[in-house]
Amino acid sequence: MLSADECVFVDDTEEYVQAAERLGFAGVHAQRPEQTISRLEALLGVPLTGAH
């Protein structure tokens, strides 16, 4: 089982992302696909698209 600080929570509702962050998750507020992918790549340290 992973702890919250080893997980990323992604959602399009900012309030849910903030709640997850208060619980120790890394949070990503998904607003635009490019921004979401970029943030996930930075957090995870891996490319998520074929453009890399």
C-alpha cells in the first residue's frame, strides 16, 4: 500500500484537489490537457506523451 505522499490526485474540481493536498497527496488541478500532462510529467519524472 502506498502512503499519500507517494500518490498524485488529479481532478477538475479545485476543492477536491485542495482536500487531497491537505491529506498529503500531490495535487493536480486538471484544467487543460497540456497543463495537466506537463504537471504530471514534472511530478513523476517520466514522459507521458510520444513527443519526448
